Amino acid sequence: MKEKIIALTFLAAAGYGIAKPNKQVEHLNSYAVLPAGHNLPFSEAVRVNDMVYLSGQIGIQPGTTQLVKGGITGESKQTMENIQASLEAHGLSMQNIVKCTIMLADISEWPKFNTVYTKYFSKPYPARSAFATSGLALDARVEVECMAAIPR
């Protein structure tokens, strides 16, 4: 019995089985893309330890909630520019991106999106997933959500 108590005390002292609050969570809002003082129910990004999770970006003109013209190609370019602006506002770049999730209003527009997307990255590319949706905010053609690693 004495050995069990000693073992449990050791494990507790080592931090096993004890939930520790994460004090490394920071909600980031630069207003590099969205209008200053917007009332939307999300953060532009959230930093957790050495990762930054960007909210999905669509092809809006910075400072507004208006989609750019040009269909999938125009929106794809603006979406990627918005991601780049958001990252740069937080001291990061496209090279820090490790994963993207692509949401398309019409999966047949994938080749046009991909042509734009590949201009913003070089090999090795980030991990990526894609799927078609039945609708995106503001009737956008594309939304891209990314995760970026903060360099040590």
C-alpha cells in the first residue's frame, strides 16, 4: 500500500493526470481584411502555443464585406491575398502555412481555384483538404481556412 501511495504521489508531482489550464491562447484581430470594429461572431485568428488557426477567408475587398468581381478566379486571388494580409499582420507569411481546407461552392471550379492557389506556394506544399458545399457566406465561390506554424 505504501508503494502505491508513493507511486501516485510521484505521478501527481510529475503532472500526469492533472489538467493544466492553457495560458497560451490568444485571439487575434488585425482588421487587415475585415472592417474595423466589425460585429461578426468570430476571431480573425487564434494563436495556441506555436500554431495560428485562421478563420476561413473569402474573396472580399479588404475593409468591406463586398465580394470582388471576377467569379471563381477573382475571388480565389482575393481570398489568397486576404490570407496573406492576415498572416503578415501577425508576423507570419505564406511559408508558415502547414494546412489549408478549401470549400468550393461548385467542385467543378476546382481547376480554376487550383491555378490561383499554386501561385501562392512553392514545393513542398502545405497539407490540404477540399470539399464542395451547398453555400458559403455572402454567396462566395470559395472559402479557405488555414493553419500556420510559428517559427521557433
